[in-house]
Amino acid sequence: MCVQRVEIDGQCFEISVSAEQLENSIDKLACRINKDYAGKEIVFLVVLNGAFMFAADLLRKIEGMHRVCFIKLSTYEGTESTGEYKELIGLNDDLEGKDVIIIEDIVDSGFTMGKLLERMKSMKVRSSEICTLTFKPDSFKGDYNVKYVGMNIGNEFIVGYGLDLDQKGRNLKEIYKKI
Ligand code: IMP
Ligand code: MG
């Protein structure tokens, strides 16, 4: 049984993606990555905080021996983007010549990911692809390809399964949308 509605700081959310649906789409993503990168070594770059739960579930399904590193970014306050890219915990790993897969919870306008892809280029990675649990196609303004998408969603603000409203709601095992 899952909770149908939650309230965070006076804002109401209703269930949007069940734990079972999340597991199914993560299975599919892992299958694609295992196939596309068979025999290759990958560096997974997990974008904190939002992607922690998705990354934990996805990476357990990835075959082979790979590296996992983390970067902490911030562009949001409440339900609005600040339009400013900040690295709160930077990258210390040398990614030159590596095949990188960036793991994100959500690509919304694409601003954050665009900045991170520029960083990857400047670090001279061999390749960089994006693996995002959720994608908002109607909001996306990026000029790059988002290769691995768990699911497309509408333009609503979502919380749960790692995603937050002002740091709250990350622990929910389903995804909820604002009503
Ligand atoms: P973008 O730069 O507009 O693509 O936003 C990306 C970042 O903003 C994500 O990594 C999230 O941390 C946050 N974000 C965007 N949309 C949502 C949402 O609907 N719920 C929670 N966080 C969001
Ligand atoms: Mg994020």
C-alpha cells in the first residue's frame, strides 16, 4: 500500500510514479547500459543530492567493475530554479580519457546538465552520456542529447525517491507531483 497524497510545508502532492514503475524503468535503463557498455569500464558520476536513491538502485544492476564518483550541485530554491550553477562539492577525480555516465534525478530546463557537460569537455573525457530517471521534454532547452531517460514527465514539480522540496521528501519511495 502506498500513500496517495503527501503534504510538505503546506504544499500538496499526489502520487505520480509507484515504486513498482520506478523499479521497472530502472531495470530497463540498466539493461541498456549493460548492453551498450559491455566490456568497457565506466565512470559513473552521480549528481548529489537528488540522484542518490536512483544511483543506488541503478548501480546494483550494472555488470562489471566500474568507478563511481560524486558531485554536489545546486540550482534550485523551493520549486524555482535560481538560474545559477554552483558546485557545492567539486570533482577531485581525474576523468581525462574516461567514458563517463552522469546519473541525475531529473533533467528539467537542462541548464544544470548543460553546465556539467561543459565541465566534462574541459576535463577531456573520452565520452559523456546522461542517464536521468526523469525528463521534462516540454521544459528542456538544451542543445545536447539525453541518451538514457527512465521516464518523461509533464511540467509539474515532483518530489520523492531522492527529489526534494527544500530538502524535504527525499525519503519517499514513490514520486509525487504537485497539485
Ligand atoms: P534544470 O537545470 O532546470 O534542468 O534543473 C535540474 C535540477 O533542478 C535537478 O537536478 C533537480 O535537482 C532540480 N529540479 C528540477 N525540477 C525539479 C522537480 O520537479 N523537483 C525537484 N527538483 C527539481
Ligand atoms: Mg539534481
